[in-house]
Amino acid sequence: MKINAYAISLLLAAGLAAPGLRAAQPSSDTAKVDFSTVDKDSNGRLSKEEVNVIADLELAFAELDADHDGAVTAPEFQRWKRAGKVGAKAPDPATAPTGSAGAQHMPETN
């Protein structure tokens, strides 16, 4: 019995082919990663230490670092296949100033 490429692709799509021939299933490794999530010190550059928590980003580091300055900037990061948002981190409400700027020190008027 001769099976053509079309039949194999149908079997792969249906998941009915031999275990070694199954189509790759999407995994969490394909999820998008936001620049701000990796940029722990919020300096706008990803160091080798910051990217080492994501295996495929660590492997791509040298290729992404186009100017070879030892860091991946936001524009360089956008070339990565899993690059998500490259905007700034949302402000942390725990570090925001409270009250009106200096209003608590204003003299009372009577």
C-alpha cells in the first residue's frame, strides 16, 4: 500500500499517524513574552543574566544583540520570534507618591 504526502498530512492533522510522526502541539514555549517582563531592572536593556530564565531567548541572545554591546534593546528584542509587547512597565501603585505633591505642608488659611 502506497501512502502519498497528502494522506500523511491528513493523518498528522488528525493525530492518527505513528507517535513519532505526530504534528507538534503548541506549547507554553510558544507564548509571547513582553519586554518589560524580562527587563527586571527596568533600564530598557536586557542583560545576559536577565534573559537566562527563558531558554530560547538565551539561545537567541547573540543573534538579537545586533550591535554586540552585551545587551538586547527593545528594537533588537522585537526581532525575536516570541516577542510580545515592548512598552514600558505599568507603574507600581505601591511605589506611587501619596496625597497631593506638598499639599500637606501648605500653611492653613484662616
